Amino acid sequence: MRHGQWFVVLGGLKRAMRCGLLFTILGTWVVACGNDVELPNAYHVGYLQQPGEITLSDEADGTRVSWQIASRDNVAGFVISFTDSTGSEDTRQIDDPQASSYLAVDVDIVAGTAVQVWAVDASDFYGPRSTSVMVAGSEEEE
Amino acid sequence: MYRIYLMVLLTLAMPAWAAAEDMDGEFALRPREVSRKQAMGLSAVFPGLGQLATGHRQRGTAMVVAEVGFIVVWLTSHADYNTQKEQFDAERVRYSAWAEGGSFAGADASWLRLQQKKNDLDGSHSRRVLFGALSGALYGYGLLDALLWEGGRMVKEEGVGLAPRPTGLAVVYRF
């Protein structure tokens, strides 16, 4: 009788052991999914706004590039880029955070030249570039 | 790692080696009893060995194979984690460097790489913790299984094994 009682106890222990193993696996899986390495702060997201509404207008002295920007926070100036059809890029920087246009007088702007504008902060970090605006060609040039 | 493999192979080979005796040129089998302490000792050396020694071949083999698999995945994941951690730290330094005189495009590309490496790192971390714990759990299960074994069972002398002969080694099939 005593031997039979021991057998029952051992059988219960075996079942408990298997249940314990299953709970260990499940518990470990939950614990294992935790992160132990964190990403740094994404400083570049939303730090400088992207200029938009880029327009080009011909003036007597040259071509005027105008733009709009949603927020001028962290802006120390702007960079205006002129890229010709060969891929050669010419840039001009203005250190005025309130600027909204630039008169290009010493830049060779021809049909097919792509113009982009982006903001820059005090540490010379460049914000996201605006979409490219192409200089339209005249009928004589074509 | 190779020491573990060697130890497992030697331990698996030893019972078959010792069980066969050469009597007047003929093979004879001598059944042995395995005590609970011996089974626990073998399970402490490597999970499944105690079960193999007590005649639970299927369970013992499954435990040995599972433990070896868990250890391999655990060590591989741990090595992957260390490599990916170095790459993650290097990319974090590059990302921080873009703040001074860099550009949004460069910082954004670096940020995307950083996120990818973070995902890889999390995967390796999860695998190494999971399989390390599984290895430990299986080790504990093997010990408890040997502890709760009723004991005194005769070893089943079946299957293929090696046996010493005057002329060298012989492959013996027991049935």
C-alpha cells in the first residue's frame, strides 16, 4: 500500500514536471522578446522643415527663386541648388533664416536646369531637399 | 564546443563497449543494472545520457539531439548578437556624426540602417535567451527525470555497438 502511494506521488510529480517545462518555455519566450538595446533619439525627423512651392521668375538682373516653408525653427539659412542636364551642381547659400527668395545673378540657368532649396541650421546640417523644379525652355532655344 | 561533442560520443560509446565480453571466442552479453545515482550522474554530464543508460533509448536520443541543437543555436545566436551589437554601435556613431555638418538624407539613410540592425539584434537576443533557457530547462528536466526514475531496470542490450576483439574492434549487433 505504501509503495502504491509513492507511485501516485511520483506520477503527479512527473505531470507537474512536464507542466513546469511548458511554462518555462512560454515564460522564457515572453521574457526573450524584450529589447535590451535602444535606438538613439531620431534628431533628424522634423528638425528642419522641407521648403515647398518653389517658383522661378525671370527678372531684369537674373532669375528669382522663391519658396515657402512651414516652420523656421532651427533654420539658420537656406541653400539653393542649380543642377544642369549633365548633373553638375552649383549651390548658393544665404545665411538669413527669414529669407523666402533668392535672386540668381551669377548662375548660368538654362532650359533643363533643376532647382532645389533646403534649409540649413547653425551646425551646417542640411534639411530635406525640396522637390526639383525644372527651368522651362523657350521656343527659340528649342 | 568540440569537447562537448567528443564527450558525448565517448559517453555514448562506452556502455556498448563495456557491455560485450569475449568468452571463449564468442560474444556474450551481460545485462547490467543502472542505479538512480548513476543515471543522475550521466544526466548531469549531458541530458539524455541517463535515459539512454536506463534503456529509454528513444527519449534519451531525443534529449541528446535536442540539447545539442539548443546549444548550437544558443551559441550561434550569441555570436551573431555580439557581431550585430558591434555593427549597431558603429552605425549609431555614424548617425550621431551626421548631426554636425551632415544632411537629412544621410542621417535618414543611417537611421534606416540603424533600425534594421536593431531588428536583427532583437532577433538574435530573443533566440539566444530562448535557446539558452531551453537548454537549461532540458538539463533540469533530464536530471529530474533521472531522479524520479524507478530504478533497477535492466539495460536493454540491443542494437549496433563496438566491441574489443583480440584482432581489433568489431561491430556487434545485439538482439
